[in-house]
Amino acid sequence: MAPRATEGRRGWRARARLGPRDLPAGGSEDKTPKKRFSEVQEERREQAQRTVLIHCPHKVSEKKFLKYLSQHGAINNHFFYESLGLFAVVEFARKESVGSLQSGTLMPHEAAIPFRSRFLSLKLKNAGGQPSEPPSVRASQQLPPSSQRLLERLCRAESTVGNFLLEFQVKNVPSERIATQKILSVIGECLDHFGPGCVGVQKILNARCPLVRFSHQASGFQCDLTANNRIALKSSELLYLYGALDSRVRALVFSVRCWARAHSLTSSIPGAWITNFSLTMMVIFFLQRRSPPILPTLESLKALASAEDKCVIEGNNCTFVRDLNKIQPSRNTEPLELLLKEFFEYFGNFAFNKNSINIRQGREQNKPDSSPLHIQNPFETSLNISRNVSQSQLQKFVDLARESAWLLQQDGEGGPAPAPRQPWGLAALLLPSVRDSRSLSKKQNRRPASERVKSLLESIKEHNPDSPTATDGKRTMSTHA
């Protein structure tokens, strides 16, 4: 993420510092009506039904490849990528084209599990062999009865009114949770044994919300599969809404999550780490606290809701306005460069020992329990989404936030450009820190946060004889960090 050395520090700052002219109120120049989450869901679902993933030979001809697939229908879009091989994502204009392609696809050998997914493999035919015709699937036609035949049947039918009650034959379990666990257990087994490209299947059934976690090797996606979790779906809709309100939201969330991953603050393995969802809630809360606010509180979104927006799930009020065009854009025009620095400063000095984070109200509140980090679930308000975070992990987050704020502040003071190819700005924040906070005393914690900060100070002194001494640098660091 570092800029080219020839561009220098000033060039990057000119592009990154978005002012009022570059970033209008609301953070976006798009004046078209914004789509609802449900509309985007439906579009993506329909688009997915028209799309296939194909594992290709490395020496495949793109022109011949597209010509071969076009016999099944027009192609809207396609692209190739590499991930343990060469892959192509192909979007047809009509979903019937996918069915046509699947019908003409061969099973590789008799021992293969007959799983008809939209993940296919393209093989090159032998140069000297004659191509064999692929098997075709002839579907039986199930035509509806004619109007005359339907009329005759209705005339002969008896009334459905009577002392009858029809029920499904089912097996009973003690609770809905156990039913969900059993269903997910079966799905997990199916994915593990039958799902092409599905690896690392984990059945985490005793969690508060049972789930199956797995990776799709070809696409690189990591998936969490749950059942009957309507509140999680509502949370996804809320995050979509916040991300669509202002263009700076997604950019800031991405930067913070990338920074957290680089410093092992997050992990795909369950444990005491901060989750990406918690980090996203912290970014939203921070943007609600700006003056003027960049994002509205959940309570204000609830106040804008109409009758059709009303939603109560298992006794939890999940109501908020879903029409983005009813929400007034923010008048805040702060650039992303400033917001990133202020985010680290804000949470580097946040009173985690006594305050909780609550995006419903958009203000700091007293913690209801002794958890090191308390972030209120936006819908299930009695729950803390960061209850798993340990004190040591929270302290690591605070230390790194202070260090990052200091680094960005030094860059913003307009010092000389660093040596060629030396990371700076956002790129410097992604370097691994050598600090081990567990072995440092309180006195040592007041010194520069890592060896990379010391290196940066030395670099500044080398390029500017009039720069402060190392002692001054340490004193400045203790002030800001």
C-alpha cells in the first residue's frame, strides 16, 4: 500500500487529503436513488444463479474459451484469476444458460460423488482423439392441465371444509436449538464429503449461535453458515445501510481491519481476539461521535422508520428505516486521512475500564459488567459482542492505536520525505510491531512504541539536520502516545 518512491510524500498526501470540493456532504457524488438491502440481495442472488466458476488449464485460449461457452448463451461478463490454479468466473445473461452448461458437463469418473454445483473444471481434449458427444439430459415435460380439464376436476371436487387437520410426519427434539444443531451437523457433513472446493469444515455447534465454518479453496472465501439466525441477517442489512450512506465508511472500515490483521489483533480461529464485527462497530461509533456526525445513531434510524419497516425478532426490536433516500446526508467533510488518525487517537485514549460502546445511542455509557471490552449488540441489547476479548488483547489494541496515531501525526507535520522505498504513512502502519507489551514495565511503555518508530526518527534526523534530537522525539512520543 506504499506509494512509488518517485511520487514522494507530497503526491500521496495530495490524493489522500479529500477536501470539501473532492468529497461533498454525505461522502458521495452519486445522486441516483440508493437501493435497499433487500433489492441488492435479490439482484446478487439472481446474478449468482447466472454465474459459474471454472477451473481452467493454464494455456487456455480466452477467445476459444468464450466461443465454447457462448454456445450455451450470451455472456455478460467474465474474468480470470489464479488461486492454486487458473480460474474463470463467467456470468451469463440468462440463468438457463447455466443449466444448459451443466447438462453438457461430464462426471470425471465413476467413483466421483455426483454433485452438480456451479463449480466446473475445463479439460483440453487429446489432440489426436475424436471428441465424443457429451451426454444430454432430457427433462420430462410436466404440463399443467388444460382449462377445460381443470374445470371438470373442480366441478367434481368435494368441499375442503370438514373436521380434519393435516400435519407433516416429523421427528421431535427437545428444543429449536437442538434442531438447529442437528441440521447444521448434517449440512457440515455434506459440505465436507460432497462440496467441491469446500475445505477445513468446522462444526461449531455449541456456540451461542451454532454455525458451520468452512473455506472455499478455489475462490478464497471463508464462510460461516448458520440457520434461523434472522438477527444476524438484520445486522448485515444495517451494516449495508451504514456503508451506503457515506463513501468514507467502507474505506475506513477496510483500513482499520487491514491494520488489525497485520498486527494479529484479529484471527480466523476462535479465541480472545477482537473480531472484525467488533472493529466495524467501533468505526461506526467513532463516526457517530464526529462533529457534525458522519453516521446517524440507530435510534435516529428507528425514528425515521415507517410501518413497513417495523421488525421484531424474538422480542428484540430490530426496526430501522430501510429506504436510504429518507436519510439526510452528513454535512461533515473531514478527509479520510484525518479520520484514520483521529480513530486511533480516540480509541487509544478511550476509557475502556468504565465505558461501553453503543451505536444505538451513539454515546459513551457506563459498562454493565466487568468485561475488558464492552460493545453492545445493536439489536440484542443485553449481549456484549466483544465478551471474548481478554485484557491483554485489549491492551495490545490500545498500545498499537496510540503508536499508529503518533506515526500518522509525525507524517502530517510535513517532515522530509523518507528514504527511497522506506514505508511511510498508511504503509508504515502495516509493518509488524516488535513491541511485547507483556514484558514492558509502565515506565518502558512511555518510550517509543516500537523499534520501527525509532528507525523513523533516525531517518528524519538523517534527512533534516535541524530536526529535534532523539530525546525530543521520545518526549513527543510520550505526549501523544
